[in-house]
Amino acid sequence: MYEILWHGRGGQGAFTAAKLLSAAWTFKDEENKALAFPSFGPERRGAPVRAFSRLGTGSIGDRSQIRKADYVVFLDDTLFDEHAYEELKDGGKIILCTKEKIEDERIICIDGQKIALELLKRPITNTVVLGALLRAFDAITIEDLIPAVNKLMSPKIAPLNLEAIKRAYEEVA
């Protein structure tokens, strides 16, 4: 089973990214099962939000919050601190939306704001960071993600978000 923990702020689309990844997993194979759910306090734009994705085969009985993940994703670098490593399983990766370059083999950095503003004309980085995640998470490809994006996003924004996903995937070395 794969477990992904998403950190973001209200309005950045952390839960949407978790749903897109989970949908892509289930569309890929009929035996695949996924669970995506959010966790947040007072609902307001800008408040810290966490979302979770569990991907596996067969029934997923555990519906609790993920404490240790294969991938820990940060849509906002102000939420990232040394505690992020405590949420990471051995061999896991952190995907961090930041302009900074961090020299740590466990961290993949992407300037998601730049890509989002250029392609989406809004600072919503969820699909950009999802593209960066796919570079590390080889169980799902961009091609697997296309049907999920087309089904769960409006036809007006789906093509732009797919372009953002592909661009981030290409930019991550």
C-alpha cells in the first residue's frame, strides 16, 4: 500500500490533488482501491489543511490519518519544517513547492508558484506539485492521470492543469 500525506492551505487544492491521485490509481486497474480524505480545522482560505491518499489493491480498511507516509507533499513551503522528516517512512520522499533549492536526497523541490502563475494564471499549485510527485512515484504515470483530471475537473480548466502537471514532471530532474 502507498500512503501520501498532503500539506497545504485552504484554497490551494490539497484535497483535490489527493482525489486526483486516488482516482488515477483506481482508473488504472479495476483491482486497485483508493481512499482520499481531508483533515482541517476552521474552514477558511489560508488555514493549514492536510489531506491523505491511500492506494492499494483490495479493500482499504484503515481510514485513520496517515502518520508516516511514503510521500509527504507540501503545497506551501511555509508549512515545511524539521518535523516533516518524522512523517516520512524510510526511503520516502518529500515533495516541496518552493523557490529554494534544498540539498537533501529525500526532498524534491519545484517552483510550483512560477508554473501555476504562468500556465493557470493563479497561484494554485496542487496540480503542479502533483506532476512533481509523479516523477518520484512511478506507480502512476501522467497517462494514468489524464482520465482522472478530465473526469474530476471542468472541461475549461482540465487541459491547463494537465499542461501544468506535464511541465512540472519535466522540470523535476
